[in-house]
Amino acid sequence: MNPKSSLVLTIVAAFLCGLPGILSAVTGFLITGFGLLADEAQLKLDTNLDKVSVIWSGLGGIFLGVILIAIPILIWFWSRRR
């Protein structure tokens, strides 16, 4: 792979996957932290979620964020090996 095209591909993947992944992970940490600190359900937007559901939603956000952050890193490693 051309070094210039691999750099462009890595930058595009970082903007399209890395930045939303960081946002998802940070939001997941906040939701999980607030869910662990709460005595009862605090997320009452459209549904009345209990404490366990709030914690699992936060953990899902963290997991999704880690996957999205890993994509640009894997693209960079893959382009450097070739």
C-alpha cells in the first residue's frame, strides 16, 4: 500500500471511528459511574430504567467505544506491515 494512501486511510478512520469511539467510551464511563453512585433509577427520559439497566447501558457504551477506537489502530498496524 502506498504510504500516502495509508496515511489518508488512517486519518479518515480516526475521524469516522476513533472520535465517535472516544465519545461513546467517555459517555459510557459517565453513565456507568452515575449508575453505580445512584441509589435508585436516575435515567427517566422516556423510560424508567432501574439501576442495573443503567449500568449495563453504560458498559455497552464502553464496549462499543473500545471497538470503535480499535478500528483505526488496527488499520494503522495493517498499513504499516505492508
